[in-house]
Amino acid sequence: MGRLTLLLLLPTWIWAQEKPTAKQLRHQTFSAKVIRIIDGDTMEILYRNTPIKIRLAHIDCPEKRSKQPFGTQAKTALSNLCFGQQVTLTSQNSDRYGRLIAVITNCKKQVVNQEMIKLGMAWHFTKYSNDKTYAKLEQEARKKRIGLWRENNPTPPWNWRKPKSIRNLKS
């Protein structure tokens, strides 16, 4: 192949190597490196030199941004489970914020989403998941009073995200 042919093919090759998006990665299993932990149920991975935000499927963690109790601990727990590791992602869908929703398996072959519930750092997010495994793991953590279940009546993140005036009415 001559130099001229290569130069003519180069734009086609660059176009074919376009950066992957969350929508393109839906319903796939692939490996990537965890490069940032945003909170207890959100991270960023590096896949083919492209950072992609990931929302952990089946769980909802205390809010770090609005200082919900256990929000910082949940972020630390997620970091301890997978930060800096090459993980396997089994993606499901993408959410309205453009994040890929996935189940993460770390280098120890632990399902990170399930480990977060076992550690008492997450609720089973029943609004978007009917997976009985997560429900069972939450019940076990509640019985053992692990993590956030040490509190008598922890507020679920989906209620915490509501305006304080509405939240206080339900107390």
C-alpha cells in the first residue's frame, strides 16, 4: 500500500475509532479500569481511552453531595472495593443522565453492587430492580445492623433527595 493510499484511508480509520458512548455500550459485558469514585453508587471508568460514568444497578446509596448520613462511608466503601482496578462490567441500560447502568465485578470476583449492600452501604433500589438476591442481602444486613442499618430509622436516598419541606412532613 502506498503512502498516498494510507493518507486517504486515515480519515476513515479515525472516524471508525470514534469514542464509545454509554448508549453504545448497553447490554454488553466488557472490562475497563475504574478511574474515579463519584459517590457510593456512581463511578467513572476508562474504556478505550474514554471516561464513561457508571451507575451501579440494583442499588441506591446515601447521598454524599447533600451530606446524608453514611454518604461519605458509602463512597469510601466503593473505592475500597474497586478503585484503580480493572473490572468487568455487565451493562444493562443507560439512565436519563447519560450514565451506563451496570453490575461490576472486581478483581477478587466480588459483585461490587452486592458487596455494597452486604456492607450496609446501600439499599436495594426496588423502584428499578426486582432482583431477589439484592432484597435478601438487604434483609441480612438489616438483621445484623451493619453500616447504615445501625441507625434506628435510616432515610432512604430517594426520600433524602426530596425537598426538606416534603421530607419533614413525612417524619
